[in-house]
Amino acid sequence: MANPYDDKDYSALYENRYNESLWSGDTIFELRTIEKNNGKLWCDFACGTGYHLSHVIGNFERTGIDLSETMTSRCKDDRVSMINGDVLTWDTTDRFDLVTNFWLGYSHQKSLYRVLKFFDKMIDITKTGGNIIVAIFNGDGKFFNLPYRHTAGAGGDFKFESVQWSYTEHDRPELSYTCICPHPELVLEKFIPHFENYKIFNRTNSEYGVKSDGTGSGKELMIFENKIG
């Protein structure tokens, strides 16, 4: 199977299929949330085509990093400084007021360990007092329907840490990828100790997490505020 993100035709249809169309409501909510951080140094992890970086309104210094040059080459916005590379090995002294990740970009790692290291990197390059915004897979209760922690049959402590699946594009069966998504409570465990406050938006308390056809999008938006020095 080929990697969709290295396919030029796929990169051309990506924005309409995943940032617009059925998921346009989530995208608009994300853009408006970013804009509340106007005037900040902003880095978008696994930024793909740079859709968010190009569509946000405001005075930002905009940086994006993504492994796929095919995807990043589609960004023609001169305001965006684009980096091709692996976020886990990105050697930088830069620190940002705002660090973001959307459309489960974190999930395309080869192990849960690497997914959590992805989050560590987001935390590391966030300035003291800075914020992180990350869109998390919650499965609308269809996947994470077991408690994150419970006692196993033999009396030990059980943690339901993640789900993993493969996905093939319906109109391009040769294009497939694997997603590893940590339990939302594991995500909170990773971020909360480093920030003063956090907020969660999903279909139970906001317009986020709902597709244009009224069904759940399977996502929730986590915002971590004021990184502790």
C-alpha cells in the first residue's frame, strides 16, 4: 500500500475531503479558536497542506512542519514558514506561544510510544505561558466505551490506552494508512501537569465534533493554557 500523503492527486483532494465538506464545522471552530491567540508565534505540527496556517485571520508568525513534502508544497501562502521533517527529530531552539495539531496528525506514528513523544515535542517547544490546541479522536463513544482504568480479572490494574486501525480511501484503494489514537484520558495525563488550565470542546458542550450531516465527527478539541515554567 502507498502512503496517501506522498501522492500528488491525494494531496489535491485532501483539503476538500477533510477540512471542508462534512467536517467544515469543526474546521471553522478550530480557526476561530486559533484566532483568539492573535499576535502570537504559532507552530502547527503535522500541518499537511498548511490549511489552518493559510486560513486563520490575524497577525501571527506562522510556522508549519510536516513529513510530506508533497503536502507542504501545496501551501503557497508567503506568510507561512514551512519545514519538511519529522517532528520527533526536529532539532530547534525556537519556542512558540501557540502550538497546534489538527485532524489527528499525531496518530500517524508507528507506535503509541512515538505518539506520546509527539505530544512531548509539542510541550517542549511551547513557551512558558504559551498554549496548545490539539484535536483528539474520541470515537463518539464507539471505541473508548471501556473505562480508561479498571481492575482486571486477576486483580491487577488495567489501562485501556489506545486504539489502532487501518484506513483505505474509498476511491483510491491503493492508498492506506494506520492510525494509533490514545485514550482521551491518557492525552490529558500527558498534558495537564504542564499547564495551568485546560478546556475540552465536543458535541456535548459545543458545536465542535458534529459533521454537516448531523452525525458525530469522532473528535474533540483540547486546549491547554498557560504552560508552567
